[in-house]
Amino acid sequence: MRDIRTLKFLDKFSGLFQKFGVDYPAMRKILQVKLIMDQRRVPTIFSQGAQSKKKKAGDDGNGFLKSLWLYAFFGLLTIPFIVLGENYLFQMSIIFGFVMFIVMTSMISDFSSVLLDIRDKNILHTRPIDKKTISAAKMMHVFIYLFYLTGSIVAIPLIVGLFRHGIIFFLLSIILIILMEAFILVITALIYMLILKFFDGEKLKDIINYVQIGLSFSIMIGYQVLGRSFEFINFHVVLTPKWWQVFIIPMWFGAPYELILNGHFDSFYVLFSILAIVVPIIAFFIYLRLVPAFEKNLQKLATHSVKKEKKRSKLESSFIKMICSGKEEQAFFRFASLMMKNERDFKLKVYPSLGFAIILPFIFLFNSLRDGGFSSISSGKGYLTIYSTMIIIPSVITMLKFSGKYKGAWIYKALPLDHLSPLFKGTLKAFLVRLYLPLYLVLCLLFIAIFGVRVIPDLILVFLISAFYSIICFIILKKVIPFSESFESVGQTESWKIFVLMIPIAIFAVLHYLSTLASFGVYIYIFIMLVANLFLWKKRIRA
């Protein structure tokens, strides 16, 4: 079996592992097998086309290691903040926030399967290998990839920081990055551990999926809050300490720079510096104590429970009959609804963007709030920011063709259908009703609370435009049978089309604004969109 350079480096610390009671030769062999098997796995961030191509004969390189250049490119984006000046809390909080965003999303997308892996238990637990060695191998497996991932992001920025701010800055950064890595790894594991304690079987897998979505959602929100904790006054960054900033974790890791390099010993910086050091260490030792219980509860993932299908209410059946013409379209509407509800990979890739679509309008409104206050917002036309939610439509429609069970798509050929129009119509309507409409209604309630009932006609108009825009996206994007392709081919060819499809959103928003300038302009626009929707939904959806 081929040796690996990483393991040769790890050999230098074999004595340290043995002092902690780990059987190092056994751990090394387990790691060697895991790292070789990982060469078959392509990370999510590197799936843009390379994943879809068959490997050439003899090409057995590790896809993750080959993707590190892309992470290194992301790291270059942090260099301007390093050379910006010596307001370390602002600069390093932004940098640590950026690095945590990349690392945590990678943990969610690529390493959760490693932390929650139970496939090797049937092999390893039947051999004379103690549980401490198996747990150490699993932790080192994740740590090795986190080391490469984080190293590729921060290596060049740290070298720039060494020349710009000196050796103390460089060494402090390395220490804080290690603490940040430990914190991310432990927090992710502890969240899964808490879920494992209370749930089992299929329910547990669903909960884990929602936690992954929630983490992605929280990271998006946190990064926006971080950037708005600082204000620019006369081209200087000014921070006003607030109690809620203690929950912005990247600021913990920015505070030690102010403490050590700038000599600011305010209680604010001291508290955050203590949190940056103490919390990761305490969390790590708590995790070590709970590892046996974690491994025991992982067995719950092997159990399966049968989901009881709820009976459809008469109201729901009547609604489906009202929006879908024909029994075939109704059947595909129900089928697509179930796929979007139960397909875990689909939810993990699509639901975070749905959550972000709720936040996006308020990001724009927040900027207006800082400029003119709440009264200027409520009396203005800021409700047009709701158009920003439409940017998710082309990407979600593109995702509708993917499924983890794509091999079952043969059933489409067995169906007695003259054409596939009912399939496409039912699937698109299921997306609009099951995914888009609920988040849109939430936004409508919030916008009515902010702007008043006067915006109700405008909100009705925007939804009609969203339905019209969905047809445009379907016509322009490649027509593929829904849920018939593997997720491994995500992002191959149509990224440029999705980008181009952003342009009509701006055009619709401008036309909407112009319609508000004329009497009954919005109502005339509503009538036009009703006619346009009836025509396109009936005539333009073809296989």
C-alpha cells in the first residue's frame, strides 16, 4: 500500500500519541486506508466540472489536494485587510470571519460524512483495536484535511503579514488559527453529539440535515452582522462596544492583536482575548470526555424507521386541482413536492439559499435605515428590495434536475405519456408553491408590518412576476427531466446562463417602479402579468 507524505510527517509525533494511550501503528494504518479512499471523493467546492469528467487512466491523485489552489485564491482576498493599517480588531475580525465561513461551510459539505461515519465500525470493532485508537484516527483524519484547507487559505496572507507587521503578528496568528480550528471542529462535533443523544434513525438524519442548513444560514447572517459592527467615520474605522458583540466569534480572535500589538488593555479587548483562548480549550477537553458517548450514539444512524404518510386534506386536494390542469400534472406536482421535502441532498444544497433570500431584502433595507431612519423607509419604496429574492429562482430551477436517487429516472420512460409537459409544469408549480411561496408569504407579512397595507397590490404583482420569471428561466435553461441526474454533475455548464438571468430581475424592478408613478399603474401591470402568465404557462412549457 502506497505511503503518504502526511503520515511520514505524523510519524515524528508518534511518541506523543503513545503517551496518551493511542496504538500509533494501528492508528497510522487506519489513516492510511482512509486517506487513500478519500482520493475517490471530490470536495463540493471543486465540483464545477472536474467531478463530471471521468478520471484518466492512472490518475489517482487526491481531488481535495488538487482543489487547494482555489482555496488559496480565496485567501488572496484577505490580503488587503492585512496591509490596510493597524486597526487589528476590524482587520483580523473580518479575516477570521472570512476564514471561518470557508472552513465551516467545508466542514458542513465535506467533513460531516467523516465525523458521522459508521461504515468502518463493522470492520474495526471486530479487531483487537481499542476505541481510543479508532477515535484518534477519526479526529486526525478530519484534522489533516482542516490543516491543508486552512493552510492553503492563510499561508500567503500570513507571509504578507510577517513582512507588514512583524514576527509577533505572524506567531500570534498561527496560535489563534490553531485555536479557531479546534473550536470549529469541536463545536461541529458537539452539535451532532447533542442531536445524537435525543434522536435516532431516519429522524436523526433529517435533524442533521436541518442543522447543516441552519449552520449555513447562521454563517451568512453572522458575516453580515460582523461587517456592520464597525462604522467608517472620516475614513477611520470606529467600533462602539455593545453587549451583543460577545456572540460574534471572529471578534474574539481579533481582540488579542489589539491587546498585544497595540497595547489596548480595555476590558472589552481583555474579555474577547480570554474567550478566544479559554473557550476552544475548554470545548476541546469537553469533547474528549464525551467521545465514547458520541461513538456509542453513532450506532443510531444505522437504524431505520418507517415514515407514516399523512393523509391529504380535502382542502389541499382541492387546491392542487385548482392550480394543476389534469390528473397527470397533479400527480407530478405531488411527486415533486415529496422529492423536495424528502431528498436530503437537495435540501442541503437548496434550502440555505432560500433562507438567504429572506435576509437579502433586509440587508438593503438596513443600509437605508442607517442613512435615513425608519420613518423614511416606511414612507418610501424600499419594498421593491423584495425583488432580490428572485435571484434564487434560476439556481433552484437548475437544481430540480438533480437527485441522490437519479437512477430511478427510468420510471419516466415507462409512463404512458404522450409528452412531458405535465411533468415540467407540475414540478415548476411544486417549486413555486412548496418552496418559493412560503418564504415569500413570510416576507409579505414583514413588509406589510414595515410599509403598511398600501404595498399589498405591489406584493401581489411581484409574485406574479416571479411566476412569469420562472417560465423564462425554464425556457432559457437546459430542459432536463426533473430529478434524473446525479448531484456529482452540479455546476457543469449553466453558470453563465444563471448570471445572465439576473438582468431581467432588474428590468422587472425598474418597470414596477415606473408603474408606481402613474395612477392605477400597478393594477394595469398586474393585469398584464396575469395575461402573460396564463399564456406562457399554457403555451411555452414543452418537453
